[in-house]
Amino acid sequence: MKNIFKVILAVTVTCGTFYSCNRYRSPGSPADIEDRRTSRETRYNLMGFPGDDSVITADVPAADDTIREESDLIPFPEYEPEDDEITEAFSVQLFASKSSEEAENFKADVAALFDELLIIDYRAPYYKVRVGETTTLAEGEALLERVKQMGFTNAWLVRIRY
């Protein structure tokens, strides 16, 4: 009795699934040609009002009328950096961490080793510990070599822009 019930249940579920998937679609029906969900969208065109294809050109200046004389242009002052203004610098990065506490501890541990300025710079998501600031690439590379000789083999040179 249990086996007959299982067979009848399996046949019923199979037939129901087949019927529900195919009841809206029969071979050669419009559903095969056109999707019913978007058929109304093609019939209603928001931009399809009568007279939309006409172009109004009254009071539109000709292309030559829009050319301005040089005297009509607004002058903008050129930006010139001052001589003493640093726009680019180089620094040696020693350490990076997502934890500000780890960066502070690292800075405190190595502060006695360096005469240069130690900086903690946050650029999401990392807190970066950098040492020194030089204005030229050659000075930055020399600082990097000195730092590597001190035992910081994973240190690298970074460019800082102001």
C-alpha cells in the first residue's frame, strides 16, 4: 500500500510540474513569439506623442553667431607654485597595519633608532609608519639604503604629494 501511494504521489508531482510549466505556452502561441511581460511596454511609448518628429528652429543662432571674440573670454589666472613650496617628497615606509594600536607600538619601539621624523599616516584601511622626508629622489634612495642596513629589509620608498 505504501509503494502504490509513493508511485501515485510521484506521478502527480511530475504531471503537476509539467502542467504548471507549460500551461501558458503551447506550440505556435504568441507567447513563443513575444514575451507577455514586456508586450505592454512596446505598445506604450512615453516619447511617442504626435508631432515629436518636428524640430523647432526659431530663435536658434547659427553656428557662426556663437563664436566669441577673444575679448569676450574670461581670463583665468595661471597657478604657479612658489619656489619654497614642496609639491613632492619622498619617505621610507617601515610598517603597515590595519590596527592603529599596532602602528603606535611599532613607532614607539623604533623611535630610538632614528634621528629623522617618524610619521603615522592613515590611508584607508592601513596605518603606515614612515620615517624621514626628503625633497629629492636621490636623498630618498640614500635614506632607504641606510634604513635597510639597520635591519628593516622590507622597507620601501614612497612618494608623497602635497
